[in-house]
Amino acid sequence: MIEQFPLPHTRGSSCGQTRMTQRSDRNPYRSDLVPESIAFWKSLEKDYGTPLLIKTGHLGISVSEESNYALEPIKVHMRKSNVDYTEMRGQDIGNSFPGLDFDSQFGAYYVPNGFILKATKCLHALQSGFVKHGGTLQENEKVIEVKHLSANSVSMRTDSHKVYYAKSVVLACGPWINKVLRPLDIELDLQSVRVTTYYWREKELGKYSIHNNFPTIVLYFGVFHVYSTPSYEYPGLIKICYHYRAPVDPDAPDLLDMESEKAEVEQLETLKQIISKHFPQLESVPVLSENALQTVTPTSDFIIDKLPGFPNIVIGAGFSGTGFGPAPAIGRALSKLATFQDPGQDMKTFALGSRLIYTKSSL
């Protein structure tokens, strides 16, 4: 495994203390990866000797008139998959979860099997297990060229003037994937973006805490969604993010164009209004912010496939901010492809397809 930064680092979408995962998603193919992944995370935490999962339950909320767009497809899939959930309306939401305030125009569903993943600990457990089972981890070494030598050979040149040879390679490069593919005259239809996460102080300590059984939340509001995890990593602070994605160069993630800067300010003002109205036990100004990089496809579907014409170059990309929870199932599929095995029918929907890949000659 070759990693361009020293570990641990905060330059990807996997950094930070927490990520949410649950068996509810508007895309059933992504949701179907969760049971396998939860089982893996639980097995890994036994091997690692430290809890990696916190069961919180998950709450999805939408304006009722928009629920056919947001909530109904999720509920239909949960029913088909026999996922246990409870429907709520209006004030029932706040009665079940004090600290929330929604009127009769809102509907919701609650899934008991929603989880927080301790992301930093998960990464360390995976990396430790990788080395324990014989893997070699090269950190602070950037891949600058990948060459397809034959159907059974590929090379990778790094900025440390080393060249590695292998039968096959998995490219899971996050926002840098197109930079790595550029020497192959290939470009994927995806975009590197920055998402800013904000932390809000509780007026009453513990009101929105995991210790008070507060759930993870997705609040569906128009084009963008509000994501929330209960207070955990910072005492008395709850993480709430308006999922605005600002296009960035991953090598200069703090530099936004004027349009994106303006949009980010506007989205924060909208988020403040949402906090004031629906999270009344929070202060209405964030006290902390953190940035994460994501790689987004046009449909937010993952890319898990071999590169056409290069049978021993495997791509894992475009996880669109939702790839951490199902990462074990994704990893299983990538490893199958890299060892020339069938990843299974459940992964066919994440194939590249002609609409997701372009060569310079065709642009």
C-alpha cells in the first residue's frame, strides 16, 4: 500500500473522528452493502481490541410535500429488505428526540440500526491489520506514474524515485485519481470537492449526546441535505453540516473561486436558520469547522471496476461522501477484481460504463 501523506493525515474524506452508516439510502445498491460491512467492522473491533462502532439509531426527516422525492424511495427499499423502521410525523419527532422541533409539515422515519463509526480508529485498525497479515505500508510517498506493462504486470513510479512492480494494482486515490490516470490518457467523469463540517455548542450539556440516545440525522432540504452526528468527539459540540460541495483542486483545498466562496457563506447562513428553528437547544453560531475532501460522480454512484483495456488496473473512486461505512464490502470487491475474480452481482451497478470514462482523444 502506497500512501502519499504521512499517516495519520487530514487530507482526504476518511479523516476525522466520526462517520455515520445505516441501512437507509435513496440508492438501494449502496444500502445493500451495509450489512456485510457492519459485520466486518464488528469483527475488526474484536481483533483490534477497541470499540469501533457506536449504535445510535438513525433519523431521516423531510418536508412532507417533498417526501416522495426524499423519504418514500428509502422506505420502499427498507420494506423490501425487511429493515425495521418507525414512521413519525411533526411533533412526534421532538417528543421522541427532545432537542428537535418540527411541525406537522414534516415527516420522518427512524431506523434503530444506525451507527457512528470511529473513523480514525477504524483506519488505524485497518492499517494495523494490513501490516499484521503481511502487508507493506509505504507512507509519505506519492505515486506519480502508473504504467500498464502487460496483462500480468504493472509498474508504479513514486516521487521518491522508486519503481514498484505488481501483477495488478488498485487505484483508490480519492480526489487525485484523475491526476494519477493522466499518463494513461484517461479521465473519469467525477469532481473533487470540499465539504465543510461545523460544530455547534449545546445550551444544555449532553442534550444532543450519544449518551442521551440522540441519533444520527439526515434532514432533506431541497438540493442539499443537512447531516448530523450526535456530540461525541468534542464535549458539548454536535456536528452538523449543510452538504454544500465546493469544487477544489485537492492540492490546494483551501483556495475557492469567488462563486464558491459566496455560495459557502450563503449555505452557512441557511444552516444557521435551520439550527435556530429545528435545533433550539443549540447556539446559533458554529464554534468550530473542519474540511474534508470528497470525489463526486454525477449520480453519486461509486466506481468499482477494472479500467477498460487495462485488466490489471482496478479503480475504486467517486465515493461521494458515503463510502466510509460500506468500505469493507467495497474492499472485498476491489480485492476480487485485483486477483482476477468475479466481485459478485451486487457490484455490477458500480461498473464504469461508457458514460463514466473519457479519453483525451474523445474529449
